[in-house]
Amino acid sequence: MNDLSAPPPAVPPPAATGGFILYLDFDGVLHPENVHLRPGRGPYIESPTGHKLFENVGVLEKVLLPYPDLRIVLSTSWVRVYKSVVRVARKLPPELRARVIGATYHEAMDVDLFRQAPRGMQVWADVLRRRPNDWLAIDDDYLHWPTWCREKLIRTHEVLGISAPVVLAELQAKLAAMYQRE
């Protein structure tokens, strides 16, 4: 029986705080958003045809090259599904994987409460926890982001992700501006 008067378990503190962080979603960012999980076989893109999982990782690698100290926090639901930041980070190429320092979701969290929170609030809670010097988020989920976080969001195209020219230009401009303020 659960003791309802007991406080929820605390989320462990991050290994490091500060620095520059990029909150990274996968679906609708690194590939089209219409990804499904096939039991025993893994994720696949249902439609549109001609696209593949992680087709935009090379684009992200190239954009991040001038910023070697930028770290990545995974804000993708894949972390909940696969129950491991390490397992999900392995889906990324080594150059991006080496930048991953954690995720917005942690096993100590109440999964139902976390899922009910809009993506923007999930990211904001992690920002409060990690206290970065500055941060950006790349996501196709733009609904219900707190007003104080919207300028940090780079909204992607649900099919083209970060490869859409207007999205790519915004990402490059916001990264440059973030580092100029340093």
C-alpha cells in the first residue's frame, strides 16, 4: 500500500549544471514525426514514404560543429519508451552521442504526471534543475509552451524536421546569438 502522505521521490540532481544546452526531440526534428513502435522490431516511420529514421542527424552535426561545448538533453518520449538515456543516445552518431548529458525524464519521476505535462513545461522543469547559462529547444511540439520559454523554442516542420530551410536558418541564428551573448 502506498503512503499518500509521503513526498514523491526526488529527482536526482544533474551531474553538472550551467553551460549551454540544446533540448532535443527526435520525432519531427531528426526525422518525420509519424513514428510508431513495432513490438520486437523497433521504431519505424509509417508515412510519408521515402523518409528514414534519423535522416537529419548529419544536418544537426554540421550545425553544432562551431559549438563544441554545447551539450544535449534529450526531450524525446523515446527515453520513456526505452527506459534509458544511454540506450536512446546510442541511436545517435558518436559526435552527437558524446554531447548527451541526460534527459528531461528520469525514472524517479511519476511517469503519468510527466506525460500529462506539456513538452514546454517538461523542458522548463529541467532548465530549473540544470540551471544552464543559456539554452534552446528543438521540437515540433509547440502547443502549451510557457510564454517565457517560447523565444527559446525552434519549432520544426513535422515532416522535414530541422532540414526545412526556414527552421535550419532559425536554429543557426539562435545558436549564434546565444554564443554572442556569452
